[in-house]
Amino acid sequence: MFASLQIPLWLGFVLLIVACYLLGGIPFSLIVGKVFFRKDLREIGSGNLGTTNAIRGLGWPAGIAVLILDGLKGVGAIYLARLCFPQGCSPAYYDTLDRIVRPAYQAGAYPASVAHWALVASAVAVIVGHAFSPYIGLKGGKAMAATGGIVIAMLPKLLPILVPVFLILVIVTRYVSVASLTIAVLLPITMAIFYPYLPFIIFSVAAMLFVIWLHRSNIARLHAGTENKLFGTKKPNDEANGG
């Protein structure tokens, strides 16, 4: 899209990053709580604007709605990147593509490296926006739902590995934080196997470190044995486990 509009490459990246950051910053958990429950999730439980705190403070239906909406932010950012920076391909290859994926490709469009960096830029921007929303004083969630949306739209080959591991760990340990941290560590490993492209590898390592940093308080509580389980009795100093 930017190529057809003759927008400089650097400006296109700036516009994409700003748009995805603003998209990521939409605090759906706060909106759901206020609109449907007349509750401010920042004043409930841990005060974290993520899926786990939404489940605890607003109930499972609201939590699932927040999970889906936050995930869609990741999906939307990736598709916006593909629309703005479609990967170049031959006309013959383009004709073989399904219509749903054709917007991501275009004859004579951007090289694969540029398209890959655009995907990474949009992914980073939406994650940062989710964690540090410009609409609510740079507060937010822990970006796991948004990251999940990114994996769905950008890295579908990882789903058969990451989703079962996450669900099994949540069911067995009942700690969302343990599942989230495990997925963060697995991301660079699986990326190197299924998507061995430099921009994707850099993104996966950066995402892993960012998620671990966002969960630093959870790690401390796990070490102290005071982390709350998703299903079970609350412990003192309740704070979010994930999302």
C-alpha cells in the first residue's frame, strides 16, 4: 500500500509503528469492566489489566472476551503490516494464492526482508502498546494475549507446539505465570526451527526478555511460594499471574 502511494520507506515504518502502538494500547479489559460491569479493573485484585485479573475480578465470560479482544489486537497489527508492506512475488505465484492471503503478497512489491521487518515492527509496537497504553498513563497488561494473536497471524506453525504446552501447564500447575514464562522461553527455540529468519529470531528473543521482565514480580512470588493459582484460594498480596 505504501509503495503505491509513493510513501518513503522510513515514513511508512513510522506510520505503521505508531498505528500498531495505538491499537495495542486500547485497554479492552478496562472497557469491558466499566461498560458491562461498572467496575474499574485497576481497582480489583492486582489492578493488572490482563486476562487473568479479568477472570478473577469479572468472571470467566468477561475474561474470555478480554482474551479474544486483546488477541485480536495482535492479529490486526500483523495484517496491517502485511497490507502496508506486502511481500514481493512473481505474478504466477500470486495467482496460486488464496484470496485471504493475497493482501500479504504483491507482484513487484517489497523484498522479503523489508516485509519481515515490517511484521516485526508491528508486533513489537502492539506488544509495547498493550503493556504501556498511552490512553491510561502507560499502564497495561503483560501482553500474553496480544502475543498470542501475533503468533496466530504471523507464526501459525508454532501453534501446535505452544498452545498445548500452555494449556497443559495451566491445568497441571494452575499458574498462568509459569505457562506464560515457559512459552516465552520456547518462542526463540521454536522460531529458530520453523522461521529461521533474522528479523523473526531477533523479535522472539526480544519478546522473551520483555515478557520475563513484565513477569518479574510473578517470578519473585513463585520463588517465595506466594503466587496465586488460577483455580484456588487466594494468597496474600494478590497480584496478577499473567496476561
